[in-house]
Amino acid sequence: MYTYSYPSVFRYTYRKSMHITYHGLSCFKIVAKTAGRGSDDVTVVLGPFDKKTGLKPLQGKANLVLLPHADEVFGTPEGLRNDPIILDFPGEYSVVGINIVSLAAPADLQGGSERGNATISILDIEDMKVVYLGALGSELSPDQYDAASGADIVFLPIGDEKGLDGKTAEDVARKLEAKVIIPMHYKTAGVKVKDLRDQKDFCSNIGNCPKDLLDKLTIKAPDLESKVMEVCMLKVV
């Protein structure tokens, strides 16, 4: 039987892209097609907060929710619909086409004695290694650095006065050898959370924060090949 091979000019390689929006504090929404072209979108919500924070909580459908800490600032998923899978404990998971490793880390500078532990997560999503540091309050352990190193995208807390200062946050990003850094958990308009500083300390240390804020980050794995420690500042939407 004769088989015809199409010329390469007609071949189409599907490139998946991930869409990231920032909703304030440590809350993000990621929309991806983890099963490939033609599949339904998968919506992942990171760190949803309560209205007591002063910001409008994220609402709508979600497939997966990661709660980095048992606190109204990080762990309030009540406004989300669609009966999402909720992960709030360290472990290894494979859900909705995403592989996740979640690890316990101190949520404060006193080794967790004040706030307990946070849960940090390493996600394999659309061929990208995404590290969500959630409510992290101190540097990672050597084993955790090993697990999270080589991150394509790291969501990095930069504004907690009882946690990472700007210099320590920069050190964490450099040790992770992150390609793209998305700052989070810092003071923005309307936030009523105590003990938060703005982004200036971190930006002064890292030295390359852009002046313009993006409404949304849309990114594919090939886009990351030439990036090194690129800071992406997102608007709160």
C-alpha cells in the first residue's frame, strides 16, 4: 500500500501555551491544556484568599486548587465552583494532567514556630517546571533547593515583613536558577493584610523589575529557552 508523506511545510506542531493571571497577594489563576490540542482547558488556582484581606476573592470554575497555608490569606477556596480537587498537604500527586510534588517548609523566620509550616509545590505543567512558593517564610533547605532547582517559572513571595525580605527573595530565585520570576505576596492597592511591604526592596536587589505591568502572561515552553532571571510583574486583575 502506498503511503504519502506530507512535505514538512505542511506539518503543524501544536505548541501548548499557559495563561497566568494575578489576583493579588499569593493568588494566581493558571489556564492550560494539559491533555494537548482539542482538550478542554484546565484551570488551576493558587492561594485563594478571603475578602477580609481587602481584595475581591477569586470566583468561578476551577479544576485544581493549591492551598499553601491554613490561613485566610492563602487558603480560602469557598468562592470556587466545579467541585475542584483541593491539595493542602505535602505529597506527590498526579491530577488533571499535572504532576505535583508538594513539600513542607517554614512559614516564618523562626523555623515555623510562629506560623507553622507552609506547603510549597513543584508542578510539571505543559512541559514547564513551575515552582509555587506560596506562604514560604524562610530560605529553602538544601534538599528542597535540589528538588526545585532549574525552575522555568517561580512564583516568589517578596513582601512579608516576617518572612522573606528583598535580598533573601533574590537569593532564593538565584539558587533556583529560575528563568522567569513572578513576584507575589506584596502590598498592592486595597490590601488590608498587616506586615506587608511593597515591591521596592525586592526590585532594588534584583535590579531588573520592569516598569510596565502585564495584564496576563501567556507563555510556551520554547519561549523560556533564552530567559535567565527575567522578572515578570503582573497587574492585579
